Amino acid sequence: MQTHDNQGFSHDEFKLDKSGFDPKMPGHTTSHENKMILRQEPRTAREQGCGISLPYNTRLEMGLQLDEHLCALSVALNQYTKHHWLTEGAESFGSLHHILDEHIDVTKKHIDMVGERVARLGVVPTAHPVTQHELSYIKHEVEGRYTMRDFLRNDLEHEIKMQGMMRKTIEKAHQLHDYGTVQVLEEVLLKREDFGYHLWSLLEDDSLVRGMTHLVDGKDDIANTRHLNDNLIN
């Protein structure tokens, strides 16, 4: 059977230099562009203000960091949706199908929360799906059907990565006195930690459902799986 490693991560630092139009960036050119009136370039901040008493540089930096979280959450949503569609097996098709439903619904809510905060800071959030994947610090797993354990392991790695990157933004927001961003991201982070705990628990070795091979393979019913680094962000 062919195997694939999950190439799930892109970078550990925010792409603060990716602001404005970039002819090499997917989604930054379209046949519609000559038929619309441009009011603001992507991933830029309003210079004249937006009703929030934060300096321009603060609004831009926080908006760009939040935009990457928005992109990452969008990638996570697509991957969760795929796994929801492909659930199978005694433990998966029923209960796991519903668990992933919750992850999908709440992730949609988090996308809206973060996107709204980006807009309130006067920054244009990224919405093109190809551009979102390009900017995101997590990457969608390779196409195809894999084991449910592989699917959940990839989701867990994404959750751990998002948690670490969100903590970076929360720390920076405190330094810049952007307490509105702190409040939004702390709420999102707490729920992402909850999702990480869900996935970690589902991947534990103990199970009520097993075949008879544990009687003869000498492994004492201990699952054999790849190592998970649960400290991806220092």
C-alpha cells in the first residue's frame, strides 16, 4: 500500500511582507479586475482610520497576522469537511461523523470572528481559496483516502500548530495594547485547545472495538503510529 507523509506546515513566522497586490500571488489577477472599482488593495490597512483608536502600524500588523489565522482556519475547515465525508468504520461512521460536524460548525464561526476583526481593523481579509492556502501556515493534506487514524492525526497536528501561532499573536496584541484582538483570539484559542483534546483522546490506544489479531501479534493491542510532536511552537 502506498503511503504519504502529511506536509502540513509552511512557516513559523507571519508573512507581514505580503501586503497589497502581488502579480505572483494566486487570486490577485482576474478577468473581472477591469470591470470593478478598486477601493483598497488586499492585505492593506485604511490609512485614514476605521473608528478604532489604534495606530495605523498596529492595525496593519495585527490585521495581517489575523488574516493568516483566517487562512489557516479555512484550510482546516476544508480538511475537516473531507474527513467528515469519508468517515467509515464502527467507531467512525456514527460518533466521529457527528464530532467532525461540531468541528466544522465551530470552525466556520471562528472564520467569521477572525474575518470580522480583520475588517474592523481596516484591513482587507483574504477570501480567495487558492490565496488562502498560499498564505496559510498549515497546508491541506495530499488528496486521497487514508485511514481514519491518519486523518485525525493530520487534524490534530493542524490544531496544535494553530494554537501555537495564535498564542504568538495574542502575546503581540498585548504588547501593542490591541485588547480587542486579544479577546477574539483568546476565545478562539480556548476552543481550538478543546478540539485538540478531542482529537488526542480519539487517537488514544485504548478501544472498545478491535479484531482478534491482538491475541497473536504480541503487541498487546497497542496502536502502532507515527510520533506526534506536541510542541511544534516554542
